[in-house]
Amino acid sequence: MPETAPFAKVGIVGTGRVAAALGSLLAEQSAAPLLIWGRTSAHREQLASTLGRAEATGDLGALHACDLVMIAVADDAMVEVIGQLSAAGPFPTPTLVFHVSGRSGVAVLDPLARLGALTAALHPVMTFTGKKSVDVPNVAGAHFAVTAIQPAAREKGLRLVASLEGVAVEIAEEDRTLYHAALCHAANHLVTLIAQASAMLEAASVPDPTATFAPLVRAALANSLDQGFAALSGPLLRGDVETIRSHVAALEGSCPQALPTYRALARATLDGIEQDGRAISAEMREILG
């Protein structure tokens, strides 16, 4: 048992990757064993076993005995779970209930706030693999989007992020959806882009696509994070019309499933080039639809 744990008992709603990763860290914040709730007994028992100092419960209302509750469920399940928690009645003060959803702000937790809970949205800006050895170290230094209306909830949320060695970034309630769209665009669509590029190299009979373009992609990512759009290079920037024409023809013939993405991203790149004050030929625009 931690000697100076800031919370008497921590409860976790959910059994997925985020629940597992943050649960490992929150165990250090709890004087009593963690209390785990999940939809299925197998999943909650498995997570409790994985975390060690934890016990599973099939009664969501039992989490009202906790003074810190993390909700780590899918966005579309959030309202239902909050409704079930609300049905158990008032929360002891000052219980902090937070969720880790990127999309939702703190308003979704209003039913719990009306029952006396302090509420906050604390979204870790990190991807989780399900591997403890990878996920737990990645939390240190990760940014957390913090949204809280109640002053006490804001203070507790910021303190909790700091105790997890995260970096708090406060996001207004009305900006949460745009914030989340930006993260999905940067991370999720990057996965799609890499998968399509791999398929294109396979179609070109390259034996190990990932090994072939990994150094290039890593360098491009590092440069773009450092320089933004100024890191752009390649045929679109140079205005090589025939090169782009040949790309489109090759994709039409060998990898048509990637062509719409290629065209859409190329057009967006041309828009960025144009916004930088450089002229774009009508022929280039025509090739890209």
C-alpha cells in the first residue's frame, strides 16, 4: 500500500487499453486496491489480475465508494455508463470523476456533477498498444487535454496530470471536437497513409516496404514537426507536372484503391503551396481532379 497515496480508493470504469495503462499508474495513487468495473466478468477479472493491486466488481454503483473514478469506455458508451453511475445516487464529496475521451468535454458528466461529484475531462494525447511495457512509459511526458468547469475539479485534474508526469493543456468545452478531429487527422490518418504506401510498394515488387521507406518517413515526420509546411519537398513543390501525371497513371493501373487518397492529399498540398504565394499550374490541378 502506498504510504502517501493522495486518494483513499481509485475506481476504473472500463477494461481496454487506456484503462490498463493509466490503471497501472493510478494504482500508485490509491491507498486501497483499485476497483475495476467492466461490462463482462471475464474482462474485468482479467484487468484486475493484470494490474495486481485491484479487485473486480459487477456493480457499477460500488464505485461510489471511491474518491477518484476514471471512466475509460468508448465514446458511444459514455452516456449509458454515466446514466448507470447516476442511478446509484449522490457521490461523497469531493469525489473526482473524469473521463479520458478526446471527443467529449466535461458537459457529458453533468448528471454526476449534479449528484455532488467533481468532474473533468482528461484526455491523454497518446496512442495505446495494449502492451504495458510500451504504454506506461509513454504516459510520462504525454500531453493531457484538460477541460473542467468547477474550480476544485480543475485544480484536482491538473494535479493528477502532474502526478502522472503528464503535461496539462487546457481545452475549452466548445473546442473539444475540433481538438479531437485534429488528433485523429494527424495520427489515425497517418496509419492509413503508411498502409497505402506499403501496398503501393508491394505492388511495385519491393520486398520489404516498411524497411525501404521507414528512414524517409521518420525524417519527413521529424522535419514537419520542426518546420511545419516549410519542410515540404518533392514534385508538387517543384511543379513537376509529368511526374505527377505518371504517378496517377501508375496508381490507376496497379493500386487504384490508393488513388483517391493520393489525389486528395496532393490537392491539399497544392493548396498549401498556393497559400505560401507560389503559383500552381492549371494543368497540375487538372491532373489531380
